[in-house]
Amino acid sequence: MKKKSKYGMPPPNNRMEFEHNMALIFEERLSKSKDEKAFANFIWAVGSELRRFKLLPNGRCNLLTINESLRLHGNSLKWMEMLPPPKIEE
């Protein structure tokens, strides 16, 4: 687990971590495609940005095609993985 930052969500340390965060968006898309409401919400949030997303010929992300919304969504998915599970109090 990464060291907790006093400023909240830590940014990716290198390009490999950033590309991993972008891959999390595509994994989320596949998992939500079964639930119609969740998929509609996902398309509303980042659908148009995903259509603009391109890969380079070597298979890496073209950073010029990633806007702020898509970057923030991917980084927040990674941050949510690092959070402890919610405590349900009765």
C-alpha cells in the first residue's frame, strides 16, 4: 500500500502507473456493461472522452488524447482501490 499523502489522492509516480489507471477505466466499463443503469451512468461520465482516447503504434497511451476528466476518473479508481473497506455499523 502506498504511503498516505497529507494532500489526499497521490498522483501516479510514473507513466506505467498512469497507463494502469487508464486500464482500470476499461475494466470498469466491462464490469458495468451488465447493469444498464450503471453502464448509462458510466457512459454519461466518461463515454465521450473514451471515444477520443487513442493508442500509439507501440501500444502505449497517446497522452495528447487524454483529457482532465478521463485522467481524474482513472486516478480516482486507483485511489478507491487503496481505501480500506467500509465499516458497516449496526
